[in-house]
Amino acid sequence: MALELLISMVVIGAVIVTALIHAAIRIQEVQIYIHRSLARKKAQLERLRLIVRKLMELEKQLQESRRRRDTVKAEYEVLKDKLRQRLMVDRRLYVLDDRRTRDDRSWIVVMSHPNFIASVNSRASPQANVAWRCGRRFLIWALDESKALEKLEYRLPLDYGFKVVSVTEKLDPREAGEKKVRRDHRNELQDLLARHEVKDVK
């Protein structure tokens, strides 16, 4: 009787031990699964962080590219406007007055206005406004530069916002040739006198 009881207890103990071993193995497997799942999730989160960081960098690069594109486009428009203005200025030469005396010389005066439409002529075209802002060239006959400016400023008063950009004398090709010939002759005369030690020549 006692032997049977002892055997029963041993069997029950063995079953309990076996169950505990299986439970421990199962718990270890679950722990390994959880650890691997956490590692996978951590790796996925890291990949997501890298993807988000890369997307943010691409977004910054895209914004910078758009800014550069807008800057280049704006510079292109400015250059195109300047070129259009330059072409407009180079193509036009306005004759203020055909009347001239024998001693008058021809002058090219460039006049500009910052906003011709608003200050002078509200019915003027936008192209005219651009041309005035860049500057218009006028051919004027006068004895000297001051007389030329006096004639032009009488027609285009500075009080109205007009501004003198430049004044240059426009030489007739024949007149320029004559002046060059006279200058060459003068140089030859000075060389000749220099050989004879004549220094005070005006």
C-alpha cells in the first residue's frame, strides 16, 4: 500500500516536472518571439525615420530648386526687359528741331523719365513708359552743349521729372575727317619744329 502510494507520488511529480519543463520552454519561445518582434519593429521604425529624413531632405532640395528656378526666371525677365529697353533705345533717334545755323553742331542727348505715364501722359502706352524709363535719344542742333540742353529742357522740363542721362557730340563723318587731318598736320608741324629745338608751340 505504501509502495503504491510512493509510486503514485513519483509519477505525479514526474508529470508536474515535465509540465513545468514544457511551460518553461514555451515561455522561453514566447520571450524569443517577443524579442524578435521588438527588434523587427525597432528596425522598421529606424527605416521609417531614415525614409522621413530622406523625404525632408528631398523636400528642402525641391524648395531650393524652386527658389533657384524663380531666381533664374526673375533674372531672365530682368535681362529680357533690359535687352528690350536697350533695343528700343538703340532704334530710336528723335529730331527735336530741324532748324539750324551754319555754326550749329549736332548733339545726341539722352533723356529719361522714371514714370512717364503717371507724371506726364496718362494715355501713353506701357512700351513708351519703358522707353522713357530707359532713356530716349534726341538729335539737337546747337552751338554748344549748354545751348543743346537749353533747347531740350525747354521742351522737356526737368520740373516734370525728366532727367538728362548723357550728352555727346555727333560729328559728321566729313567733319571728323577734317579734324583728324588738321590734327595730323599739327602733329607733323610739332615734330618738324622739335627737330629745330623750338619748344614753345601752342
